[in-house]
Amino acid sequence: MKIIDIAIVGAGPAGLSAAIYAKQAGYNVEVYKASDPSLIATTDRVSNYLGLGDVSGAELYKSLTNHVKLLEIPIISNRVDEIHKTSAGFELLSLKGIVQAKAVVYAAGSKPKKLGIPGEDCETVSYCATCDGGFYEGDPRLLVVGGGDSAAEEALYLAELVGEVKLLVRSELRAKHELAERVSQKENIEVIAGVSTTTVEFDGGAELILNTVRDGVKEPYRASGMFVAIGQIPTTGPVEGLVVFDDAGFVEEVLVEGLFIAGDLNSKNARQAIIAAGDGANAGIKASDYVRELA
Ligand code: NDP
């Protein structure tokens, strides 16, 4: 079985940046990605990535992957389900078989969190406006549930497509100043705070009903679709047993040599593309140093 020097799990800004540094250090590198697109690829606008001005998440992602391909680093569709430490390094188990590597950079990012309410698993509830918003173009109204940067971005994106967006916030809008200002200036976004969601009703017709409670009063909202943006769940299954998690499930400490965690999964990181890229660069350098010392 072939042994690669550095296996990189995750093809977002963290994984791709790690790949570039490891490859430029002279190592044999492969990047594995799952079928879900990187979170950055589904982000509407990115206006704080140094040097790029204002670009779409898809444009940024394309330029990151193009850079990696220029260096002839393979990006392989192969979801890694388990990672085991062995005497020779690591074994990565996936549907396509087993890969052996001397070092691993794990940068698998996160998945959207669900509300966990009855009816949520219907086809008109989505977790990505840039992926699914187009289906509703021209419709009268959509709902967005959430109160952070993601929810504000989703609402702004959808407000360009439909008549009205209601942004239903559980406590208060916590989006950063720039996004909150844009939301407040957008005439067709209504922010409603203090809303607890209870159930989704959808019978296959033109509208769903989202049942909510506010100040003890039941309030049903009708809309053609609903987008949930309430945070992310870190994708950490494969590194269980190899790391220590914080209370929210992000990685606080790595317990084995040769494994490097990069990007949004790191407990203390602000979840920003440029921070993930810098963090990935650091992981790529450390993984290269580690493999060099093994020789
Ligand atoms: P956050 O964790 O920042 O916010 C989650 C929001 O969802 C909170 O308002 C929270 O409400 C609400 N929420 C959580 N659970 C529920 C629930 N069950 N029902 C209703 N509401 C709920 O997540 P984001 O995805 O917004 O952001 C994640 C990270 O990504 C942040 O670091 C953010 O800065 C970053 N990001 C940056 C962007 C940018 O810079 N352009 C764009 C998007 C994300 P409550 O306040 O009541 O807990």
C-alpha cells in the first residue's frame, strides 16, 4: 500500500492552504474532500479577505482550488470516515479504501446546525441560500431563522430574489455591525426578535407554515420556503479519540503526534475564511516539519 507524506482532509481554505505549504516544502500531498461543498463556496459575498475586495464565495473558492491545481496537488472526492494512529503514521478509512499517511492535516470544517423541530426535514426547509435561493426567485416571501452573521447574509441574499424576507431571531440580532446595518437598510427585510420556532407544516403545496411562539403568543408564519442559519456543527467524527473537544464540540487539544487540526474546527478560531487559510498554512508548515524530522 502506498504511503503518502501528508494527507489533508478537507478542501476549504484551511485544507487547501495547508496543501500548498506542504507541497512547496517538497512533500507528496493529497487532499480529500467530501461531497458537500466547502462552506466558503456557498457564502454569498466575502468582503474581508485581504487583497480581494468584494467577491462571491464561489469566486474565492474557485481561485483557491485553481491555485492548488496549478501546483498539481490532487483534490480527491473521497470522504474519510475514520482516522487511526498506527506505528507507521496514520490510516485513513474511506469508502474507497484505506490510505496511509505519515502526517494528517484535518480541516473538515462543519455542517449546518438544524433546529430540531417537527416537520423541519421537508423539502422547503433549506440551509444554504446561495444553493437553493434561486428556486424561489419572484416568490412573495421567505423566512430566515437565525440571528448571527450567517442569518443576516442569507436574508440579504434572499431579499434580492423575493418580495419580502422575514428574519426570525430567537433572542436578538447578533450579526456584526456592517451586516446588521445592511439588513436594517434593506426595505424588504423585516427583523422579528424573540421568536421561538416550534413546528413546520408543509403539505406539498405552495406554502409552508412555520409555527412559532413570541411572548407566550402563538404566531404562524406562511412563506414559500424557509432558510435556517443558526450556526454550524463541527465535522469531527474521524478524529474522535485523537483530540480533546470543548463544550461546543470544537477541537481544544490534539493528543497524537503528526495530526494537525486547521480552520473552523479549532476551538479558539473566529470562523473566517482568511483565518482558516492562515491556520491551514501554519498546519501545512508544521506537518512538513514533522515529516522532515521523521526522516
Ligand atoms: P453564530 O453561532 O454566530 O450565531 C448563531 C445564531 O443562531 C444566534 O443568533 C443564535 O441565537 C441562533 N440560534 C442558535 N440556535 C437556534 C435555535 N435552535 N433556534 C433559533 N435560533 C438559534 O452562527 P453563524 O452561523 O451566524 O456564524 C458562525 C461563524 O461564522 C461566526 O463566527 C461568524 O462571525 C462567521 N461568519 C462570518 C461571516 C462574514 O464575516 N461575512 C458570514 C457568516 C458567518 P441566540 O443568539 O439566541 O443564541
